[in-house]
Amino acid sequence: MRRIDAIGIAFGIFVAGGMIYGLLQVAGLDSLTAGIWSQFILVAGLVGWLATYIFRVLGKNMTYNQQLQEYEDAVLEKRLNEMTPEELAKLQGELEEE
């Protein structure tokens, strides 16, 4: 994620909070109650986002892990393609022994 993306997301959340506050006031809540509820909604959204982030970290479903796995697969495939037929036969024999 680029820095401008993070700034845009933060600005969007700021605007969303103001819109929620305004909608709650239009719905008939006084300014104090609307402020409390809009903060509650934003904090609940933040906690929900944090929970999804933690699940992705624990499940190793992060972009870095995916890129690392793709790189390792590409390196192994390249090494396999560079092996001579004799080396491939030897490797296959070793695998069959295990």
C-alpha cells in the first residue's frame, strides 16, 4: 500500500465518521448522543478490521507470505528445469527410497 492510499483511507474514515454523526442527528438524536454512537460505530469498525488482520496474520495469508511462497516455488522450478536427466533420475531414486 502506498502512502497516498493510507492517507486516502484515513480521510475516507474521517468523512464517514462525520456522515454517520450527521445521519444520527437527522434521525433525531441530540449532538452528544450522536457523537457517542458515531464514535462507537467507528471503534467497532476498527476492532472488526483489526480482527480480520489478526486472522490473516495467524493464517499466514498475508501478501508477503504469498510472495515468498511464489518465489520459493519459482526457484525450485528453475532448479528442476536446469537439472540434467542423470540428476533427475538420481533425485527420483532418492525420493522413491524415502
